[in-house]
Amino acid sequence: MNTKALGIKGEDMASVVLMEKGYDIIARNYVTRIGEIDIIAKKGETLIFCEVKTRLSDSQGKGREAVDQRKQEKIRRCAEIFLMSTWIPYEYCEFHVIEISIDHLEACF
């Protein structure tokens, strides 16, 4: 499976988890000239901007480690563009990282 397909599967899984927790999915793969936000969701009066990181192993590190200062700034700037163009009422904003880890442990016993 290529990285793009893996990322889409991870975003699908993250969306399901969010909906099970009572979040409404507003947008997926929101693209601006600056970058992309994987999932925009809403729960109550809070808008959530989610970065989804899917890993087949920890050999590249944890997903959260890939969301460095530079990536955070890109997400913040994309969120600002979304907020300037949205009609959706909100009071608060949060930024979440969702890690999807798929561990296949071969020949364990």
C-alpha cells in the first residue's frame, strides 16, 4: 500500500472514531494555497482542526513527532483561512493530532 492510500485509510478510521465520540465532520482534506487540514470537525461550540498521522510501525517515530513547529504553523494558517470563510457558528477552536498505528506482529509465538 502506498503512503497516499495509507493516509486515506487512516483519515477514514479517524473520522469514524470522531463520529463515534459525538463529533460532526465538517470537512475532510480542506486545501488552501498554504497547505491542507485533514479533518475539520465540530463538537458543541468547538471547531476542531485535526492532523491525522498513520503509521505501519514506529520505525519513523510516533505520528505526533511529525507534527513539528513548522507543520503546526501551516495548520494554524490554514485554519485561519477556513475561519475567515466559514458560516459555521463556533466559540472555540482546538487543534488535535490523531495517531493511527497498525502493528502487525509476525511470528510472535
